Amino acid sequence: MNRRSSPGPRRPPPRPAPPPEPRYDIEADVLEGLERIAELELSESFGGRVRFEDAARPGALRFSYAGDLADLLKLRSVVAVYGVQYFAIPRPKGLLGNQQFGELSGAISAVIGLAPSGAYATLRLSAAGEDSSVLTRLKEQLAQRFGLAVAADEGDLLIRLRRARGGDGWETLVRLTPRPLATRAWRVCNWPGALNASLAYAMIALTEPVMMMRPALRGIITRAASRASIQTAVRLVSSTRLKSAASNSVIGLRC
């Protein structure tokens, strides 16, 4: 009679795969002419977590992003970043429905949670017909929901409302920060003619020594320089808008 072999140690069950990172629809405001530099920064910072889409207008980047929204706040080449939500509604009045209002409120809560407590005090809704009875009601309900005051001009919580691309439905864009990213934390006053911080970032990226550049920019510069000249390389990633803005700007060093 053959002896029955004793069973070996049991293998632990395989660990479940981690849940996929949430993916967000994002739009970034960029100074016209600096779109390529902003794309490079995004690609270098996030790699495959960013998937670019066709932008609806110059001076904007549209992309999907997988990861922590807080990481987008470290970008230096963009003016502002917005989370985009699509609503399959025929008119803005549909945002007052329970489901749509709840989805919009959830997105706003996520944005407010990125900032320190008390960073948001005012709300601004930017839209065509923003003073209509429907949008006034929407502003008031959102302000009441989050304990904010409605602002006529600048607001900490900035929400844009526009028709979705293709004209089917509507989109809301909620800025991820109380101030534009181009308004750096160290800026304490508005100096007339001061250089925009994202433009300054681009100028440094374009003019620093080639060997000190980030790899992607260095590759563009060196390949173009080998074919023609450094002026050709700069034109690949800049524009006449950059040059004219730089020549007419002054860096504000004091208030």
C-alpha cells in the first residue's frame, strides 16, 4: 500500500489587484504660444497618466489624467487647471436637478478638499447669461451648499459653464485652486507690467544652458541646433507672442 503523501503548505490566496486610479477630464489654460512647453511639462511629470485630446481653442490643453489631483497643482507652465464634467442636459436648468446638482457638488467638494481650510470664501459662476434667473438660482444654491458668498467678478471658487463640444449637452469646469497657478504663493501684490509667472518659467526653460535643461527640451534644442541654429530651436517651442510679451514685461521685484 502506497503511503499517502502529506499535503504541502497552503499557498496564500493571491492579493487582489489595487483598484485603478481614478481618471479625470482636465482642461488647462495656457498662454497662447506656450502650449507645447506645457505639454512637455505634463508628459515629463506624469507620463502615460496623461492622454492629450484635441483642444477646443488656442491657449488651452485638454487631457484626461489618472492620479491624485493635488499633483496637478505643482505645474508651472500653465495658468490654471480645471476639472471638467459633462452633463447630458438640454439646458443649464438641468443642473438644478437632484442628480446633476449632486454630481457638481461632489466635484466642488473634491476641489475644496485640495486646499487648506478657509481658502475658499467666494464663488463665481462664469457663463453666458450668468445673471439669468436660472443661473442666479444655481449660484445661490451652490453658495448656500458650501457656505460661500457669491462674487460678481473674481471668486475663489471659479466655475465655468459652457456648451459641450459638438453642442450636445453642457460642461462645467471647476478651477482646482483658489487662485490661478500662475499667481505664485510668494506673490503678495499686483505690480503693473510684472511678468506672468508661467511665461517666466517658459523663458527660463528656453534660455538656460542646454546641458542643464530637462531631457525633453534639451532633445528638441540639440536636434534643431544640429540642423540649423539655436534660433530655429527656440521657434519650435515658442512664438512671436512669447517674444513680444517678454519684451513688454517687467519683473516686479517689490511692491
